Amino acid sequence: MSIKISRRAVLGAVWGIALLSFGCTAKPPAPKAATPAFDANWWKGAVIYEIYPRSFADSDGDGVGDLNGITAHLDYLQELGVDGIWITPFYPSPQVDFGYDITDYNAIDPQYGTMADFDRLVDEAGKRNIKIINDLVLNHTSDQHPWFLESRSSRTNPKADWYVWVDGQPGTPPNNWLSIFGHSAWQWDDTRKQYYYHAFYKQQPDLNWRNRAVRTAMYDMIRGWMKRGVAGFRLDAVPQLFEDPKLTNEKFLEGKNAYGDRLTERVHTDNLPEVHDVYRELRQVVDVTPGTVLIGETYLPNVEQLAAAYGAKDDELQLPMDTQYGMGNKLSAEFFREKLRQAETELNGNMPLFVFDNHDNRRSWNRFGDGSHDDAIARLIATLLLTPRDTALVYYGQEIGMMNNDPKTLEQVKDPIGKIGWPKEVGRDGERTPMQWTVGPNAGFTSGPTPWLPVAPNFPQVNVSLETGNPSSLLSYYRKLIHLRKENAALQHGDLKIVDAKNPDVLSFVRTGGGSTVLVSMNFSDSAKSLSFDAGEIGVAGRALTPLVESGSVSGQQSLDKLVLPPFGVVVGEVH
């Protein structure tokens, strides 16, 4: 034990020297925050912040973000008010899919740092009451993973059926299944003289989750990360864990995808009933350490399948992502009213996980903005995310208004799906550009000459340094809402009731709890709207409204008898 402590002390000293040279964003470690009583349900109502490590902060000047870069900015995340950080894959990888093709689940890719760097990140985050959530790619590995190299070597080796292998003839795939990233989902292997299945790239062969040895290896790996202090796991592509063993062809649909393939259904490869067996087993693994959360990447078509992901006995995923809520592009009061109603009444009382932005989809600024009211709409999106009864997922840069910076030519594309689908599919580079920290070179992301992706050209106007000092900035708005939801009893734990339910342009709901009643009203139109509320519907005798957070000019309008919201305006106010 003494040797371990001494080693960490030496590493800490070295890291501290490096930190001094990292730039103006680095600060001395904050004093250790008061440690709250342990709460195994910390994730309920939490704000979880997704970090794409290649793009968050580069501590060594090589143009690629790393773990020490995250550690250097923990004070920023603490000030923002986040409870947990989900970090996308940092394991050793050929980087075909930028980390989602893993060769070793139990190590750190050198470009991101070392295991000592990871341990330090966990320790420093813990001092700030921030949990670390690892990204786990359970569906597939890299084709360079030792498991697959052994599996493809023969049909009789110990790992021969760790992957999905099927007989066939070269040039004639077993069926019409498509990869999510385009073209056939089957790849011929000349060594085994068989096809293997890949739901994503051909360099990402699917594991055979019907093989108990595969499950055992994965569960043991999870236990190892839990011992290092990891507080949760975001489970990548888990609805794709199983395929129809009969290899039934999918039904063809009208039209073609961006890659030129004829569209098909995905009923034989997505969300098969067997996934729930794995969800329950995963839950049993993590429940050994109370407070460990499972977050599912669950792109599901309806609320019924989303509700099922929690488990009939609430014994599966604690937080399957509700991607139906915020991953579209329809800015409509009626649409979000219905999605809120579903979350409140059709998830069996479970906590919804709402999300608008991530590393696989165009940023919400681009999807929802109209070109004239973009900043006001961004504040409306923040309110939709942070004021309901939910756990909220924020993607790095969302809080400052980062927008897509898409490649302009095929030669600029790094994401393989952009290379395959150009120009109909430009890829995901645009939503993965470097975090915009300062007005300095490369937005303060790296001290090196060239970041791995170009910084968005608007960084002199949109960056953390500039917005931190501006109480009217989008960053300040996010901070206000996040801290309000932590401090106000109604927003923290209160019930949610939709009011004024037939208004076509304004979504309003009331949060009630802890002796407080908070009204949230959001105008989804480009014209001002005048509102009045029935006292019985609100549930409070008083008619006064004290704004707590607002977007647009609503000051002075402090009555439920007449509340005027400007275009895309918002008011969050206490009723008394």
C-alpha cells in the first residue's frame, strides 16, 4: 500500500508540472467539496455531461484531446453543475470508428494517456463530487482484437464461436441484412471460409452473445472498472446484441439510404427479446456496488419498447436514453407536450433520460435553429432538457452554443460513414469538433499547431472564456438552470403536471414539491403569446409569479392572469 501511495504522489507532481504548461484554462485543484451523504440513486435527476475525449482538451499539444485535458477542466464542470461525466471510448483501438472498435477493454489507448492518468481523473472528479461513467462497446470488437484474431484463425479454436460466423459462398452473403453504416452486414473471411456479421463497419465484427463465455468475459471486465471507482456505464448499441438465428431476410421498404442501398426493416437484427436477459444480467453485475448506473444507447421506435428496457421489475437498465424526445428536428409545443406526457405516464414511474445532443447526431443548434432566433431556441432547448422530471444528458459545447462545422469536401472527411456516403451523408465530424475554450489559437483546445479536426470558425464569438463573464450568455443560462434544479425543491424532486394543454404554441407545466410550485412556460412560435392560467389547474391559490429564470423580456409580468412571452421566450417562475 505504501508503494502505491508513493507512486501516485510522484505521478501527481509530474502531472502538476505539466498542468502549469497547459495554458490559461488550467487552474490549481479546487478545495475538496463537502462530501454529501452517499446516495445510491444519485443518477436520478442528475446532469450527466458527455465528453468526446479526442475533442475536449489536449494537454500535450499533439492535437488530440486526452484524459489529463479532462482533469484540467474539472473545475469548469463543477461550476457548471454536472453530477457525472460520460467519457466516450478511450481504450486501445485502431481508431477506424474513433474508439468504438476496441482491441483491449482493460487498458488506455496511449494517445489518451495512461491508467495512472485515469485513476487521477477518477480521484480528482471525486473531490468535486463528480462521477465517472465509462462507455462500453458490448456489441462488437475491433477485427484486431486478440479474441477475433483467434476466432478467425480456424473453426476449432477455443474462441471459434465468440463471433457470429455463417457458412456461405464468396460474393453471395447469407441474407439481405444491412450494416447500419451502409452495404451488406456480412464480410467474407478467406481463412475460415465463412462470413462474419457486422452491424457496423466490417472492422467491427459482432460478438456472439449467445455464447456464455463472451458474457462472462464482459462481466469480469465490468467488475474490473468498478474496482477502479467507475460509477456507471453507457452501453453502446445494446439493442443490436442479438440477431435472428434463422437468418430471416428483412422486408424491403421503399427508397434507398444515403449509401445507395435499398431500404429494409431491421426487425431481425434490432431489439430482439434476448437483449432483456443481458440487461438483467448486467444489472446484477453492477448492483453489487450500489450507485452504479447503466445508461443504454437505446434508439427505439416507441415508448412501449423504451418502457420495457427498464425491466418489468425495474431490474434492467436504470437509464435507457429517450432518443424520441430530443434527437429529432421538430420544434413543436404539441410534440414535446406529448413526449412529456408519455414520459410521465407510460414509463411506470421510472426516471426518463432526456438528450438533445451527442457525438452521432447534428447539434441541436443546427437541427432546431431557424437562422433568426437561434440563441432563443437554444435557451428553449435548455429549458426542455433541464426543467422536467428527468435525468439530463448534456453534450460538450452544447452549453455554449457550439454548432456543426461540417467538412466542405470529401477530402476533408475523417469519419468513414462520410467517406462512404458523401455527399448525401457528410459524416459526424461536424458535431465532434474541438471544444471552444478561449479566443486564443485553436480556441485554447491545444497548444500544438493543428487539432485533429478544425475548430469551428465562430470560436472568437462562441467560447467558454467569453461567455463566462457575460451574465446574458447561453453558458450563464445553462448554469442558472442547472443550479436552480439542484436548489429548488419542486424542480429537484417535484411532480410534473401539464397545464394549458390545448395551447398550440406554448408548452406549460407545473412542478410541485417541498412546499414550492414552479411554472414553466415555453413559447415555440416566432411571435409573442399572451397567457393566463386557471388557479385550479395550477393548484395554488395565489396569482403572483416570481421569475426565477427567463429568456426574453418578460420582466415585470408577474401575474398568472396575464403573462406575455416573446418569440421563443421562456419563463421559469415560482407561483405564490
